[in-house]
Amino acid sequence: MDTGKYVEIDAAIAYIHQHLYEPIELSALADHVSYSKYHFARIFKERTGLSPLYYISALRLQRAKDLLLKTNLTIRDIGLEIGQQSVGTFSTRFIERVGMSPARFRQSREGAGTALRSLENLQNWQERLLSFDASSRLEGTIRTETPFTGVILIGLFPRPIPEGLPLYGTLVNTRSFLFTGVRPGTYYLMATSISWGTGTLDMLLPQATLRTRSRTPIVMQHGVTQHPLEVTLYPPRLDDPPILISLPLLMERFMQRMSGTLRSDQRP
């Protein structure tokens, strides 16, 4: 979809950022851009892929990640800061959408760079094919709007936002990708990049990384072969949802899969 469409949404998103710590009602957002609530909610979702309130909750969780790494505030205080009165509710939502608990995310800063260094030295990146059924494969090529050398994290998600563990995910250091054994269903392709030498904070808080997202769902059907996709990684845009999933966690899981593949290849 043309990112210039519904430019009024830019003003609404700017308003959200300015008032993120305050209660934000849908009616206030709609009034800010002089739309009815129904019309505003419809075009906001068309532009961003998410409902206004879901988008706001994602931004608040992104802010929680930032506070966990850059302050000494307690987890309870951080939850309160983003409007979560219950520590349990805050922790549950954080785990669901980031992939680990707030405490573990805070601790992950110490070893986040290890996975990236290991990936840089890893050989034979191609993962073993799990299925030869062409109708269960999704493949494509990747280009970038700006020069880039590093690793690309790409996955299929149930919603148009990179949160929680992807239903199918992989890492590539080439300009092509392949998912195999993909079950029939509806997916959203999301990807981001990590340059070699990226600092720990930029990995854990990926707010400036190149990225891409499918504006329309990818529907996989049994017996129907998907045409190869062409995706482009671009600098972040105002209407992009935050990247909530922990990128070091995805790298660690990929390394574990690769380690298992290498061990099985070495068996007599």
C-alpha cells in the first residue's frame, strides 16, 4: 500500500508518541484528525495493519524494553509507567510479545553480542529442507534500499507486527530466503537486519534497523504453489509497528537449530 495514503494518520501517530504515558481514548485520536471513530479506526488499520489501541499497546511495550535496559526502575514501576497496574499482567504480556520475561530481557544485555559474533563466524548457513512439497514452500529474494552487510532475520507471523516467536522463522546472510513445511494458513512476513558490529543496545532495542513487512496477508493453501516473493528492507517509517520480539533470542534459537543440523550431518 502507498505509504503516502491517509497522511492524517501521521498526525495521529505523532499524537500517540507525545501522549504515550497518558490514557489515550480512540475518540481523542479521531477528534485530533477530525474523523469519526469508526472511519478513523478503519483507515488507521489500513495504514498500519493494526488497530489504534493495539498499536498503542505495542509502543508502550517498546518503551518498557527501553526502560528495562536504560534505567534501574523496578519491573513493577516500569509496568506502572506504561499503564499496567498488575505486575503479573505486565509480565505475561511482555513474555507473549517479546519472547522472554522482563527480568530475563534485562539480563540478556550481558550476552546479546555473543550470538551475533557466532553468526558472523558461522559457515554453511543453509538450513536443511524439511519438505519437498512445493506447495508448502515460501521463498523469495531480498533487496535493501541502503548498503548493508550482516544478518537478516525474517519470519512469518500471525499478525502484521513482529512480536512473539514467529510461526516460521530463519536467518540469512544472503539475498534469498526459503521456508519449508509451511502449513496452510494466513501469515504476515516481517523482517529486519542486524549489521555486523551492531552494539548490544541497538540489537535489543531495534528502532533504527532496516526492516520490511507485508502490507497484505500471505495465504498458504494446500496444493497451491506460491510465486516467489520480492521484499525490500527500508529504513524505519513512522507508521511501522515496533519490533517487540527479542532479536538475540531469535539468533540463539537459530544457532541451536544449526548446531543440531551440523551434529546430525556428522553422524556416520
